[in-house]
Amino acid sequence: MHFPAGKRLLALTAAVLSVNACSISPAPVMPSPTPAPPPESVAGQALPSLDPSTVPGALPMTIHVDGVDSVRAKWVYLNGGAAYNSQLDAQLLGILDQHAGGRFNPAVAAPEKPGMANGLKLAQDIILAGGNTLGTRFTRSEAVAGTMTLLSETTSYTDLATGDVQGGPALLAPESVETVRALLSGAIVADGESTPATHQEAATPAASDASAASATSSATATGTEPGEGSNGTAAAKTPAAVPPAADALLGGAAFSRSGELVVPVQADPVTGIALPESVNVHITAEAASPLLSDLGRQLRQLAEATTAFTAPPPAASGQEHINCDLVPCAALTYDDGPNDQTTRLLKILADRSVYATFFEQGSYAASYPEIAAATAAAGHVIANHTVNHPYLSKLSLNAALGEVQGATDMIAGASGATPRYLRPPYGDMTARIAGSIGMPVVNWSVDSQDWLSRNKEIFIPKVMELIHPGSIILQHDIHRTTVDGQAQLIDDLHAAGYQLVTVPQLFQGIEMHNGQSYFCRGDAYPCTPGR
């Protein structure tokens, strides 16, 4: 059919308008999906520890023992925290004795300090310090053929005012354990460390029983025994699911600064099967709130707040807690002073925060009272070395006792400190005198012979050759050459791993009896064992 040109134009225009009308029709509006709420528990980072230097009274310790089964350990004492320190000592010694297969003895690291291919690693860190509460985390790991595996991670919270100690599980109300278990499980599944199928099977024992019955029936029909494959070989069995108990599940529970409950998990919360690696699950503050115990709520407030830590009254300088059954100790002792050289020595010791024991002669203390007083004021232990340095065995009993008592009076008068220990000149003593002096007799196990060589290039190597954990080192602060070598000797001892202590610190935990002689701490003769 033929249309005139005008009609064809009108028809084309109408068609275009029709198409445009269709193209601008509004599309149907779909409702926006409701965003999923954030998860209540997720895998995250480990809770950071506190720098010990920021915690008043914190005293960091380390040991580095090499051998077939090496040990690396670090922990933090608290100055003045007697109950806390004792509990920590008992925990460490129990683990180390078990690792040693007997009694653990402290040792210093090998000079080359090799890496640890096999052995035990212990790490105790502070994670909370607020009010009267100190919270710590204790991890135990084992190295086998160079591969380190985390064995356990636990937390403890000590009320320093009462001595009460609670673990991580105490942060949660008992009735909330299963809710926490589900939150931990959900985070681990989401992190890819476990599978929902495994959890479903563990959570439906009836289905498992039915499967087992079916397998038994099938085995009977084919002539095989239950537990065997069709070829008569033993079939692989899936380990029975044993959910971790609350103590194991929540042993490392702690709080972040934002109020999250942080739980390190080493085993699947539902099946109890070990995870490939530890997962730190963070449960939101909102989700955790209804699950907490009264203690948990109190500790979370401390974690969130900036409450100042109330440290216990500290022990005096030079009397801080240390356990020389755990760490390699050595006691620096100086005889015959004080004199002008003692002043130089005090500066060297102060620069290195080292405290020593000074066995003073009464006559010298009376001649240099200011130096005797400065020695005591600096925190060093002042002890008795008689008035005039005689061979006591060559004196009558009364004369010997006069030497000792006279020195006590003169030293106390000059320094303000009453001596509690005697070192007889030359180590010379009779049993009768020892039984009459009324104080312990402190000898030595390492004789530097500094008085003989008068040369630090000779007596320092001699000390380093003879020393062992628990040693008492004999030197003389009246000699310039001795004092000249003290900075190097102290630095060398520290580099070797020794903790330098006073005589009472060395024998801490040992009752020192009047008249009894003490040479060193340890098992070997003539040392005194600490436990």
C-alpha cells in the first residue's frame, strides 16, 4: 500500500514518541536489603601486654638455659608483693622441675647463645594493673626440632590487698558458659579454623548413633566386623567429640581497653579437637555484658578506665624479691673498708643499680664515718669484719668476742646500720668462737685474689672462670686496682646472665643460723641448698 509523504512523516513521528514514552517509564523500585548486624564475636589480635616499666614496682626477670632441653623464660615480680611473688615462684619451679625431670637448677646461657631447637618457653606478662588488682597472662610453649607449639595460655587476677587470686573462668557467670562457647565457636567457624558440619555432627548425637547403627548393620550384611572395612582392614574412626570444660575453655579470658571479652582458643569449643593455631576471639562489650560475673564486671571497669595502680609498699633498695633457685645469682662482697676508694666504688655500683655487701673493719668505719654512712644509705648491706683484722683462732674467746662486738658497735655508730653477718679475717674461725658470736658466718666461694695480683687483667678473668650460680665473690674495696676493675667485672657478669645480689638476697628463703658458715647457695659442697 502506498501512503502519501505527509502521512508517512506523521506515522514515523508517532512511532518515535511511542518508543520514547516506553523508555522513560520508571522501573519498579526494589526494597533495599536490611544490612546484617555486625557479628557479636570475631577472631582478632592477641591482647597486648603492658610495658613493665609503666607498672610501679614491676621487676622483670629472664632466664636462658641451654642444653638438650633448653629453657627460655620471662616473668615479672612485684616489689613488695610477697604473696604474689611466692605464688609465681611456686608456679615456675613446679613447671621447671617437671621439665627437668627432677630438681631444676639455675644456669647461665652459653656464650654463643644458640637458638632453641628443643625445649620449654615460658612467658608471663602483665595485662592489667589498676586499683589493687594485677592481671597477668602465662603462656607455655614447647619447641621440638625447631618448631614452637603453644601448649597453654592462662590468665590470673590478683587482689594485692587480700591476696585472693582468680583465673580467667571467674570472669564469667557459670550459667553463661554455653553461650560463650557458641560465640567462640561462631567466630572460629567464620575464621575458617573449623567447619559447621563438624559442629552439627557433634551437636546431634542421635544422628551419630543412627549412623553407627547403620554402619553396624551394613558390616554384618557383608560379613565384616564392626569397625572393619570391606577388605577386613580397620576403618578410620572419628574421635568422639569432647567439648572443653569451662576451666580449659575460658582459662585465658581477659578484657580489652574497649571492654571486649578476649578469649584465646587452642581447641575447638564444640569438639575439643586441637586447632591448627591459637585463635583470639573478641566478644563485643554488648554481647559480653550479660554473661559476666560480678568479678568480671569489676575487672572490665578497671580495664576500660585509667584507674591508677596501687602498688604495695616496696621493699627497700637492695632488698627486692628475687629467687636464686630460679635465676643465676651471684653476690659481690667487699672486705676491709671503708676508705676513699669505697666512694669511687659506690658511684660505679649506683650507675649500674647494683647492691653489694660490705664487710667493714670497725677501725676503718670509725676513721671514715661519712663513707660508712653513705654506704648504708645507698642500700648496701653492712656486715662485720672485726675491729683490727686478726686471726681469731689465735685469740682467747673473750678477745675474739671483743673484736666482733667492738666492730659491731663502731660500725653501727658510724653508719647507723647494725651488722647482722660476720666474715672472719682470712676465713679463720673456731667452732667455739662461731658458737658464741651470735650471728651467721659468711665466707666465700670465689676468691678473686685481687689483693695479690693488683691487676684487673688477672683478677677479672679469674672470677669469670670460677663463678657459678649461687657464688659469693670476695674482693677488697680498699685497693685502687680493685675498684678500677669493678665496672668491667659487673658488666661482664651481667652479660653472662648473672643477677647481682646482696648476701641476704642470695640466701632468701633459707634460715641462716647463728654460728653456721655459709659459702654459696646450691647443691654442690660446701654450698647451702635453697630447697
